[in-house]
Amino acid sequence: MRRMLAALTAALVVVLGLASPTRADDGLLPELPTSPAGDPPGANDWSCVPTAQRPTPVILVHGTLGDRRHLLERMSRKLKEAGFCVYSLDYGNRATEDVRDSAQELKLFTERVLEATGAAKVSMVGHSQGGMMPRYYIKYLGGDQVVDDLVGVAPSNHGSSITGPPGMNPLAPILDALMPALGQQAAGSAFLTDLNAGDETPGDVSYTQITTEYDEIVRPHTSGYLASGPRTTNLTIQDVCRLDLSEHVLIPASLITIAVTIDALTREGPARADFPRRC
């Protein structure tokens, strides 16, 4: 645990060293740079017109310390090839800020996508925090009216146990001040307790959760699952292909993940729970 905390602190120092020295708001963390390469392949074509076969645009939602491009390139390209209008946003200063504020940014971005495309609803595919944060939008900010599918890829739905029980991480006060989203994603946090209270899958939304046994961040990986229901599928990629060794970072690019995602987005309800075994 000490080594893990030391590694996280070292990574934070590197990130801060790369960041610009000022921010537009009063947050403690400087503004962090995003990808100079811009949008992921096929994404953010604001002239894209949804088709009768693919009427619902897809919004990609990155995870903590991610951005709209990195780790999402293959997913974006494959969804575009499947005929979807695809969009991807940067939010929350690389998703380090309060998850509730990030959900507000997602709401505004969704409204922009709906206006540009004329679509009635959108679907969302989110990695890590990006699989969990839209649930706040759905539960509290009206997203239940406009989200068709939510596909969480290694989502932090019930947090991570890697930092130990709440209050036991000596670096927690510092990290929470710099990056509130980290503390909010700890297992047992007040934020997640509130988010998961009552119905974990509200609205007429189809929920698909895709996890990996080799996840080193969302631990245990099954904490990414949501309560069972008719609009919920919980699936681990090794149940489809034992040879898929993707962990937390690589799972968005896994061809199994992408196949399950497209299955969820192209059928009524969530992805098939009995998705055919394949490698």
C-alpha cells in the first residue's frame, strides 16, 4: 500500500510539473493539458446526421486523469465504422474535480449534441469514472430523459478498495483537496453511498457494465457491477474470452469490450448477458 501511495504521489508530481501554472477557477490543481492530437478518430463531427439505422449519437466519457482522446481511439473508430455519430468531451480538468460538477459539464455537452444532431436521445460509453459519473447525471440532472444506453467500461460504480477503508489513507486530505474525484471514488465514500442509495439503475435507461478480472484500479472488479434488473447486464470480458488479459488501462481498447459495447448499442435493452464466447 505504501508503494502504491508513493507511486500515485510521484505521478501527481509529474502531472503538476506538466500543467500550466494557473487555472480559470479557484481550484487547487493547476489546469492540466489535454491531448495535442485533438479528437479521437471519427469523433466530434458536428455535421454528422444520425441515420434511421443508427438514430442515437454516442458520447464517449473518459476516466480520471484521462482526456477525450487517449484510450478511446479504437472505441471511437469502431463505433464510427458501425455507423454512429460519435462525440467525446474533456471535462473536470481531466476528471479530477468534483464528480457532481463534471456531471453538469456532461449535461451541457449532451444538450449540445442533441441540438446539433436533432436526436431525441444519446447513448454513453464511459471508462472508469466516465462509466460512473453519467449515473449522477441520470439520477439527479435529468439525464434519465435523454440517455438510451449507458455502457460502463471498468466503471467505478461502487468505488475502489485499493486505498483501504475511508480515513485510513494518510494522503487522503491532500489528494482530496487537489483532486476531489479521487476521494469520491473510494469504496464507502459519502458520494458513492448517496449515488447508490435506492435504485442503482433509474429511468428507462439500459445499463451495461463491462469489467476485467485483471483490473488493478477498480478492486474488486465486480464493484463495477450494478444491481440486477431487466435493464442491466453485468459482464466480465474473461467470461467471453479467457485469453483477454486487458486490465484497467487497456480494457477500452479490447476488441471484446468493443464488441459487447456495439451489441448493447444496437439492440433493445443492455448487451446480452450470454454474449457468445469468442476470442
